[in-house]
Amino acid sequence: MGEVNNNIRAQVLVDALPHIQRYNNKIVVVKYGGNAMTNETLKQAVMNDIVLMSLVGIKVVLVHGGGPEINDMLKRLNIESKFIGGLRYTDAQTVEVVKMVLAGKVNKELVSLLSRSRGRALGLCGTDGGMILAQRKSGANGEDLGFVGDIVKVNETPILDALNCGYIPVIATVATDEFGQTYNINADTAAARIAAQLGAENLILMTDIAGLLRDKDDPSTLIPFVNVSEVPFFKRKGVISGGMIPKIDCCVEAVRRGVKKTAIIDGRVPHSILIETMTNDGIGTQFR
């Protein structure tokens, strides 16, 4: 029995070899969020996966949000959470909490978890080294969103410096404008722009659903591959709707800006990142 198990283990490694060769010395940007970020067992599994990828020669960049942590801190401080069109209204008081929680708490906890898995991680945010230059964003109907930011420019130098020194960059998505004002940046948007600026091989968005589904209530209707030219059709049909629209728009923008492929995967599945990068079939929905 042990010999059979060892043979299976050896075959798994052999099967992974072409994928390791394909991604060797290439950049993979992972946007980390959803249930995989709040479930402690899944969180540690994600960290282990990222360290493994790093050790086989993949340059992993981890971009994270932290909505639940921000909500919890705002609640403790008796500050109301308010959303406009799916975006958090961010007044002067809230943006300070966002900066504190994302860059000070969540970011450093992830760095610590990666270190516990014997990875070399470096915590950064959009203000470090002028990485992300932002400007004030308006809502879809011109609403005031407070200090929610649009990305003007991404400077990849701090990220490449970290990668070239053997670190896993862990990036919190707060940024500043030219006057030093802090802005809250959507993590999916930031991951897509960072991936494009780095010329990444793959952008992986971790979510709480299996991927793009023909029927949102039926996981068996997963669409494994989507050409970016098909996206307007799926929007008209209502297959892409609600909260999936901004995520898929990020995938489309990343592909159009030069990222080889992007994927929306189910972060609730243990080792989903490894399944996506190290197997032929992958997991979730790929956009090319």
C-alpha cells in the first residue's frame, strides 16, 4: 500500500513538471480575499501553497484586501459602514481605519504567516516607493465616494526589487495622490493593474464561488474558458451580473494590457492555487 502511495506521489510531481517549467522565473499575481482569508485552515493552506510556488521558482506577488477586518474595526469604533454601488464610502475617518487595518494589521499578519511557512515575505502597500499613484474616484452615477481611489499609475520597481531579492511581495491596496492624501483602492482593480505592469504570466483572483457559472445557483454549469471577446455577450445574457461584473472587468483589462491569462478560482477549495497553476485542467474560469 505504501509503495502504491509513493508511486502516486511521484506521478503527481512528474505531472507538475511541465507547469513548473512553464512558470519558472515568471510572475504570478494572486489576489487574495473572500472566505480563504477568514477561514484559518484555508488561510494557512494558501500561505503554504504560495511558499511552495516560490520555492519552485515562481515569482509570486500577493495582493490582498481585508473587507471583513475593516468592517470589524469600524464597528468597534462605532463608525458606520456605508456602500455605494458596491464600493465602500470612505470619509476622512474611515480612510485612516482602512490604512491602519490593511497596511498595519492584515498585511503584517500575512507576512508573519508566510514566515511561519518558511517563506521570505516583504509587506508593502501602494504608498511604498511610490508604487501606486491614485486620484479621487467618482461613483457610476457621479456619486461622491469619499477617499476611494482610481489608479493613475503603477510603478513596478519596488515590487521587482523585492522579487529580485528573493522575497514574496505582500501588497496592501492603499495608495496616495501627488499631495500625499491616502485613498482606498479596490483590491481586484489593483491586482489587475499590478499584473499588467509586471507583464505577469497569470493573474489569479480568489473568490467565494466556483468561477463564472451559466446558472449562478448550479456549480455544475461552470464555464472553464472565456475569450475576452465573449464577455459583452455574457453580460447581455445576464450570465455575468452583480458582483461578478467588476471582477471580470478586471480580468479583461489585465488580458488586454498584456497578462497572458487570468483566472477566477474558488478560494474555498483547499490548494486551489496549486490546482490552477500545476494541473492541465486548472480550476475555475480562465480568461484569455
